[in-house]
Amino acid sequence: MAEKYDASKIQILPGLEGVRRRPAMYIGDVGKRGLHHLIFELLDNSVDEALAGYADRVEVVLHADGSCTVKDNGRGIPVDLHPTEKKPAVEIVMTYLHAGGKFDQKVYQISGGLHGVGASVVCALSEFLEVKVMRDGKTYYQKFSRGRKVTELKIIGNTDETGTEIRFKPDKLIFKKTEFEYEIVEKRLRELAFLVRGLKLRLFDERTGKEAEFHAEGGLKDFVRFLDETRKPVHEPFWMEGKKEDVEVEISLEYNSDYQYENILSFVNTINTHEGGTHVTGFKTALTRVISDYIKKMNLLKPSDPEIQGEDTREGLTACIHVKLPSPQFEGQTKTKLGNSHVKGIVESLFYEKFYKFLEENPSIAEEIAKMVIASARAREAARKAREITKRKSLLESDTLPGKLADCSIKDPSKAELFVVEGESAGGSAKQARVREFQAILPLRGKILNVEKASIDKILKNEEIRTIFQAIGAGFGEEDFRPERIRYHKVIIMTDADVDGSHIRTLLLTLFYRYMRPLIEMGFLYIAQPPLYRIQKGKKVYYAYSEEEKEEILREIGGEDGASIQRYKGLGEMNPEQLWETTMDPEKRILKRVTLEDAAEADRLFSILMGEKTEPRREFIMQNARKVQNLDV
């Protein structure tokens, strides 16, 4: 018999003050990320109803007036009076910071929206928020503005439906921009469909008429297929689920024939755990044991082969791990690392048993995976020897710097910057323009190797890549990278604003993502934004970083008459003074920090753009051609 869900189940941890004054504490920031976080907070509540078994449909509508509706067919937020506060429960949920059913495990055993802050924070940061609750045969309505109620709760009709519908408009007094992006919402809905098997999610954009529906009966198996659509899988995805104690485990994986990568995505109660945690540790430990045990049992190793290590079993692997548990504890830099120690052993035992059985029942697949793992072990050993040779030649030692690096004098990494510059001539200008105390310059000759298509030993033979590894000084790869040895806490990619420059930037981003990912995760990687135009009228000089900015400057100075407009195609067209003033001066420059908001999408895009298959790349270009600005060919 299901526990009764009414007002007595809504527990209160008082206090809404401060949300509007310090919104970033609750939603991360007041930019694009924080804006969309409002939708995701409400989505989490709807998905929690689905996880609890009470909802199977969620709809999101982006309205023409800038507002957004999130609707589900769950039980509906309780509307009866709270036993101690003597207010309708729905009003408490919207106006008290820590109030909700998530604190009572009899109501929600599994929950993504853990803290009971979601709906009230959305309410506090909205110009208006309207809630409709369908339950007990009636439709209830209440309106709020900036965290305060505007109307009392009232019945506005009868209904056969159940569920909650919330429409809100972000407050322009809080957010820099209040326009929702269809693609960001679409990405999260697709992810949720994979994570909650059978849940139907619909997105409709009134502004453009675009719509999409997501429904993945295959769950994580479909997620793995989606992630690997640009690769060549060697088998159909393996899938398992199991439960032990209070932990539910779902895992899907497959190996691909192009092995120079690994992609493990992990989630806890639909929350993306970017930093991993005990569930990922348990999975990796079991995977290494399973494959090592199988290879030993089948006697597949030659006497000259190296012992199998964990990294060998993950080359070419795409895996999704989703665990559900009542009280997850998060830790780590961004609070996205699972810390519950008992989860490791549960994931390890459940996965070991199911995956070993899979290998025994599918000998041809098992043999293919075993061959890949042994080949990876041999390649690792070859790379180790290559690395030793490289180190003996003093090419990767952190205390031996490359000759072409113009280093800075400061030794404190937190104050040091490294500009990785395209071309010798631009590098020469940058060396003259820099402040030697804290700015280092590393010029690159031409395009570096595409690491998406190259083996590790080939990568290590590439002089430009070795120079980058050597300059940063922290090593490379998951096993060898040492974040504490990073020599610069700002590594800035500085390339031309043309097609070749974009390609070099993508090659460098691929290198950093695949072999120095902590640099991105720690927020140390940036992209310089050189100006597109130099505009001079009389003695006054202006720089424009976009077409819009150019037009705005021209309007301010009275049009093009008498104005000299120079379109920069390369960094080499700027003299050292101009390069400093526009692109390198910390007081005036524009830097874009490279973040890892969506590891799954990043991995997929690098595979599309830099991988072997041409068809997905062609489709991507066709779909995104209309977004291109300032294309120089």
C-alpha cells in the first residue's frame, strides 16, 4: 500500500531571503547556465515523480513571451493545509526555501532534486510564476511574483487528469539575458529519456514551431548507441540492471574498433556526476577483474605480453552507469562526485557477475574484446618505452623546457599564463607584446596531429605535441597527468580568425580534451578572442570583436564616411602594440573559458568533427551551416 502523500509530508527548513540577492549560490550564475537551470530544477521535480512510478509524461513549452511551461502527469503537488504553517502545501513549496517531499523517504525513495530548493528558487527568480495542480478531480491555480504570492490558491475547474503544470518567466532584474535556447533544453530532455526508461518527454518552441519528442525504451542501451553513432562498434551494447540493499544499478557498454579514447558517463538519480565517484570506481575495478579473469581462463596472453591493467580494458569503451539510491552524498570540486562508500562494492559485485556471464555466453564478442584489450596492453608497453626514450632525451621532463618556449619569470602557476600561438610570425609579435613577468609564449608551426585518429606512440613522436606537453609540465593521459605540476593556471589558445585558425583550435581542443582533460575541468583552459576589425576615423581607433560590434561603432562615429576599416584575417596582421592592446592585455582582452558542461556531447562532437566517419560530419555541417558567422575561405 503506497504511503499517503498529503500536506503532512511537506517538511520545512525555513528561509527564502537571500535567493534574489545571491542567486548564483542556488543556480550557479545569472548567465546562460543559471537561466536554463530554472527549467532543469522543475524538470527534476517532474522526473522524480516518474522515478517514483507516478508519472510517464513530461512536457516543456518555450513560449513566445519568454516564459516556459513544465508539465507532468504525476500526482500533483499537495494542496491541503500544512499542519503547522496553516497554508496550502503548494504555496509552501513555492515560497519556502527548504520545503518539499524530498526529505521524506516514504514519499520519494529516489530523487534527483535532493534539496527541496528547486521550485522556490525558480519562484524567487521569476517575474511571475503560475502553478496549476490537477488532483482529486479539481484544477487548482495560484500565482506568484518574485517569490511572493499574488493570489490565493483557488479552484478553477474540474478535471480527470492528475499532475502539475508550472509556467514561469525569468526576471530581467536578475538575468543578463532571459531568452531560452532550444538546443540546451533539447539536450537535457534527450538525456533524461535515456536515464528514465519509458518516460515520454516532449519539447515545443512557440517562437519557431520546432518540436521534438524523446522516448527511449532501451534506456542506457539506446544512450550508448547514440553516443557511438559516429564510431564503429564491434558488438551490440551490453546492458544490465540489478538491485542490492538500497542501491539500483543500470549499466550499458560497448567497445569500438577505433580505440584511442574512453568515454564513461555516470549518473546518480539522473544527476550527471562529472567527477565520477564510488559507483565509477566500482565499475572500473570490476571491468578490469572480469576481462583479466576471462583472458587468463582462456589462456590468451603470450609469455612476452604485459600484464593487463585497468586502462587497457577501457580503450575504445563507451559506457553509461546510472545508480539510484535514497541519500547520495556528493563531494569534489563541483559537488558532482559520489561519495557513498558502500556503492562501490555493490556496483562491483553486480556488474562483475552479469558481465562475466555475458562474455561466457557470447564467445565471439568476448574474443574480440580480449584481442582489443591485449592490443591495448601491448601499445601501452610500446608507448611506455617510447616515453622512456623521450624522457631520456629530456623532451618531456617538466624541468627541461622546449627551446621555442619564451617562458615567464614568475614561478607561481596561479599568476602565470601560457599563450599557445598559431604561427611563428604571430608568435614573434606575441613575444614582443607580452609582459615577461607572467606571460609565456609557445609558437606552433602549422597544424598539429589529429589525436582522434592517432595511436599514443605516434602522438609522442609529434614534435609540436611533445612541445605542448613539455611546456605545461604535467604529463599526459589519465594515468600520467599530474595536475599539481601544471606550470600555468591560464593556458590560452590564440589562433587566427579564419578557417585554418578554427581547425588548429579544434585540433588543440581535441588534444586537451583527450590527453589533458583536468586542465579543462579545473578551469585553466581559455580561448583568446582577437578582434575582427580595426576601425579608424581621424586619430581615433576602435576594435570590433563581432559584426554587430562593428555596426554599432560605425553608428556611433557617424557611418563609414571618412572611416578606415581593416578586416583582420590573421594575428600576423597586428603589430605587437595592437596584439597587446586587443588580445593580451588582462585589463582589456576578452577570454573565453573552455568548460566541460556536457561530457557526453563534447565526446560526441569531437568524434564527429575529428573522427574517421565522414557522413556524420557532413550532416553536422549541413545542420549548423546557418549558425556560421565571419567565415573566411
